[in-house]
Amino acid sequence: MIAALVIAAILGAMATAQLVSFRGFVRALDGYGLGNTASPLLATVIIAAEGVAALLLSIGWWRDARGLAIAGAASAVAAAAVWSVLAVQAYVRKLPIRNCGCFGIYLPQRLSAWILAQDALFLMSTSYVLIKSLAR
């Protein structure tokens, strides 16, 4: 339960920071080289997925609602996977990303091997929570 609530808190903080700095978040996503027209839609999808995941994980584990916990954990894995794919493709293409965008304009980090490691850890953590949610 603690892991699910920690993941929910992180995702909630990410979604909130991205939402309150939406334009800056879109600019950060522009750096990933997906085309500027895709960034606002992608930003909206990422914020929604992170927010929904945080809400469902919190309610699902707090209220012992297995279905909500599974849905939240699956959304968390999807959000972590999107971040991982974005980072890996940009890193391989050697794109000079100054702000990974994880927290919108807040807590900016350059894209580096360290960010790839963080993304891998986040993907493993969300997958662990999904496995635990399914096993309940």
C-alpha cells in the first residue's frame, strides 16, 4: 500500500506542476522532437493520465477497491512508459533537452543517462504496484 500511495503522490505532483505551467510544459515537450503540433495534445494526455492514475491509486488502495487500484496502477504504468519512450528516443537522437518536463517548468533536469535511470526505476516501481494490485 505504501508504494501505491508514494507513486500516487509523485504522479499527482507531476500532473499538478504540469497543469499550472501548461505552456512551459508544452515547450518542454516540444524539445522531444515530436512536432510542435503534437505537444499540446500530448501534454493534455500526459496530465490526464497522471492525474487519473494518482486519483484511482489513492482511492483504490485507501478504500481497498481492487478494480480502482488496478485501473490506477495500469494508468501509472502507461504514464511511466510514455516518459520512458520520450526520454529514450530523445537520448538516442542526442536532442539537447534542458528540461525533461516531468514537473512542468519546476525542477528542470537535463536529459541524461541519470534521467533514463530515473525513468527505468519509475517504470519498474509502477509495474510493481500493478502486479501487487492484480494479486490482491
